[in-house]
Amino acid sequence: MSKVISSIWLQRLSNWSLSCSLAILLSSCSYTDLPIGSSSLNSRYTEEQPTLSGNGRFLGFISNRNGNHQLLLFDIQQQQFVRTPNLNRARIIVEAPSLSHSARYIVYMTTDRGRPVVSLYDRATKQSQVLTSFYPGWVRNPSISPDGRYVTFETSSRGQWDIEVLDRGPNIELDIPDGTPATAPTE
């Protein structure tokens, strides 16, 4: 009889131990410590490809929040998202963002007529423009200079991946720290 009682007691102890172990394991895997909501930097959705502005104030990244693949801009100082009208459009995928000094200019990859292109978004005008629509071959990995004048990217126009530097010209409005006019570089 004592063997039966000790066997039952041992089964209850092992069941209790197993239940406690599972509870501890499940509680350590919970998402309760992650910020939730559209105003939080991190969410339960995939966030990737971060890029930081030259002044360190803005963070750009690709997110799948609300089931939409979109480029988001977060103001680190104000701890809030920055509106970017006309940047994210339905059924358009954006990738590989890069920010100028104060994030006035954002370059990124998207598609135009089924081909990858480098596009530039100007936060001041709230407009996007394709920069590489006439480039032969494929393009990838864009980056913008801090002042917004130069955009670099890789292109396969010669049958191999090469680096291109696109000069947006001396007449563009530069993104410079103190707002003073910049002079053209001398040779």
C-alpha cells in the first residue's frame, strides 16, 4: 500500500513540476515587454533596414505594420513618427532607405514598370521622383550624401555590379546643418 501511495505522490509531484516548468517557459516567451501601438518605435511586426540621418535625429526603416510594406521615418528626439505624404503608396514596395543630414531627402529602391529604380523623396515638397529611370541594367543599394546633392548606387549596366555617383546638380536646395548657402566644389 505504501508503494501505491508513494507512486501516486510521485506522479502528482512530477505533474506539478511539469506544469510549473511550462508556465515559467511560456511566461519567458511572452511579448508583454514589447511596446505596442502605431506610435511606438518597435512593434510586433517586422522592422528592418534601419538608416540614421546625419544629425542623428531621424531614423528611417522598412516596416510591415498593419500588413503594409512601408518606409517609416521616426523622430528620435520627439519620440514620434514623422508624416511622409505621397511616399508610401498601395501595392508599391520600398526598400533600402538612406537619409540626408536632416532627413529632408530620402532615397530608396522601388519599382517602375517592373524594374528596380532609385527614387528620391523630398520632405519639403512632399514629392517623390525616380532618379534612375533611364539607366540600362539593374540598380540596387542607394545612398545619399549628407547635403543631398549626390546619390550613389550600384548598377549592372556593364554586365557586372559597378558603382555610380549621380550629381543632382548645383542648383538643388541642399540639406545643410545651419541653412547657409553652399558653394560649388572647386576642382
